Amino acid sequence: MSSFGFWNCRGARKRRASLYLKEIVKGNGILFMGLLETKVTSFYRSDIDKLTGPGWDFFQVPSIGKSSGLLITWNTAMASFSVFESSNQFIIGDIDIKNKGRWRIATIYGSLDAYKRMNLWEKLQLYNSNNIAMVIGGDFNCILNKNDKKGGRKFVYSMSAKEMETFISSKDFHEIRSIGQKITWSNNNSGNNKILESLDRCYLNSVALSSHQHMVVKHLARIASDHCPIILKFQNFKSYTSKVIKCEDVWVNNPATKTIVKKIWSKKTEGDFGQILNKKLKITLKNLFFWSKDKHKSLMEGKESLNKEILELQEKDCNFGLSEEEYWILKSKVEELNSILARLDTWWRQRAKVKWALEGDINSKFFHTFASARKNANFINKIKDDNGEETEDQLLIEDVMFKFFKNKWKFRACKLEGWPNNYF
């Protein structure tokens, strides 16, 4: 998967806009682009070729006079798009990405009229689903707090802001981390007349957040418009073969772990006391990790099997009754299932790291989303190299982090040995 883009271009037929759009598409690997305030009544095939190049399909909402107008384009070699509904405030549909699944995308150009905006929230609510990843992005023409504005009149918490915030929070939409300038719109004035506002945004529902994708929002430079292009980028990352192994809480409650530890520590190991201790700890953790991995798989399989067997016995009890032996079998299977559920609960709790979670939260949507989305929070999107220049290249980020930790550990070693700080 590559990137989705949204941009209020303030006139799609401007030469500067078409040149900048081509650069955005090429430089960010975009497969879907939503353009707002196109100021164009109708687009032709030749117009789309000038904007994004051949091989792109499109759907448009005509402008009203010399204002508004929406256009979405998508790369037909990578995806197909189905439009559900459109108006002068939105285009909503599903994008099917080849070999990557289906996402719902809403391209937004919010009305300045608070009463007309009510229709926008109603339609977004109608097409929001708990079963499909959804992205809503574009120019909302609304700010939610005073931190979203610099200059101009004092921020007032209007009805538009209240309705937008209510929709975002009640329908489980979230903003993810962004890189680039925080403010997305400027009136291009100077001095005391300068006004900056965060009008352009990108929100994702919890289904999108729990997907196995590293996502980041990029705010690009304002070049051919007074709005920043907003890019939802799906990061490519290197899969590490090495992994830090930590003690699992679930190991403590399983008697089998004691046998594994005893077996490893009874083996003879060469070296001094420190080396022996480190080797045995490393081998023990490694063995417990792979044993636990197989055990977790068997626990999941056992849970499904026991559920099925218990259901069959209980159905038999309802229809024909159970013998005394079958009754005790049913009771033992229920006890075994409860034990498995308790172990799985412990396993999920350690991964989610939610210490205040109540009993029974293991099956909640939030709990699994929290556990699965941690990888996005720990992902480094960009970093400054030795020359102070920012880079988003993952290989360069790895090199910078390697040098940092290498120097850090060398410094600590010098401190322990009593060497001067300028030794290295």
C-alpha cells in the first residue's frame, strides 16, 4: 500500500497547481488523491492527464459558479473506486487496493454554514462502519480549539466546532501523529494581519488504527495554494530478525515453566560466573519464548475445541440428558476452558499494558486495538542525521540510531572504567 492525499488546491486548472500535484503524486507514491475547491464545472480526460497523468480514473462534483467543486482520482493500475454518495461537501466511497484489501474514504470540503454542515455529519455517520477501515480527510473549514489558530480574532467555540468534536469522539475517529508544519492554512498576509489555522485534517477510525500498517500524516509545503496538501502515508519498514525477549507474566502461573528452567540451569556451561549467568539467562528466556509461542497457539486451538465440545454436551443435556460420567466430563471441560481463558487474559494484558483494565476487557474492541496499535506509536518516522538534516529514509534512520546507541554505550563504559569523557 502507498498513500492517500487530500488538497484544497484553490483552482485545479492553474498551471502551478497541476505542476505541484504531479510532484506530490510522484514523490509520495500516491494512489488516491482528493482535490477540493477545484473551481471547475466539468473535467475531461485531457484535464486528468495533465493533473495526474494517464492511467488515472476520476469522479467529480461540479463547482457552483467560481467556488467549491470536488475531484477524486485514483490509479487504476493499483486500485478501483466505488462512489456511494456525493454532494458539494463530500465524496464517499470504497477503494479496493489490489492484494491489500478495502478502505472507505470520505473526501471532505466542509461548508462554512453550520446548518449545511449538519448534513455532512449525518452522511459520515451513515457510512461509518465497525467492520471496515475508514479515512476522512480534507478541508473541514473548522478549528476545534485555540491552539489551532494564530492571529486574527480570538477563538470562539462555535456550534460548528462543537458538532465536529461530538462526531469525532462519538464515532471513534482519531488523528495520528503528523510530520511537517502543524498549521495547514494561511491567509498569506504579513505582520499583524497574518492568520494561520489548522483547517485541513485526516481522521481514521479504530479499524484503520488496528491494521498492520505503519501510518503517518504528512503536511506538505504550501506552494500553489494557501492550503497544505495532506498525505496519509503507509510506511515501509524493515522486519527485524532479532527481538528483545522479556519475561511473560503467564509463565509464572504455568508449572511447566519450572521444568524448562530447571533443565536448562542443570546443564554445565563454561566461563566465569558472570558469563555463565548471562548465557543461562539468555538461553532460558529464548527457550521459554518459543515454548510460550507454541503454547499460546495450542491454547487458542484448545479454546475453540473445548467451546465446541461443551456446546455439544450441553445440547445433548437439553435434548436427551447426560449420564453421570458425561456430566463430570462436561464439568471438567468447563473448568479447563476457564483456566485457558485466564491464561489468555494474562497474555493479552501484558501486551496491551493497560494496568487499569477491568476483568472481562479481553474481548473488547478497544483492548485489542490498544494492543495492536502500539507498533505505530513506537515507529520512528523521521530523524536528524549528523549534519542536522531531517530524513525519512528507514535505512538512514537505522544507521543514525545505531551510531547513537553505540556512542551511548561507549560513554557509559568510559564512566564505569573511570576514563575521561573525551577518550573517544
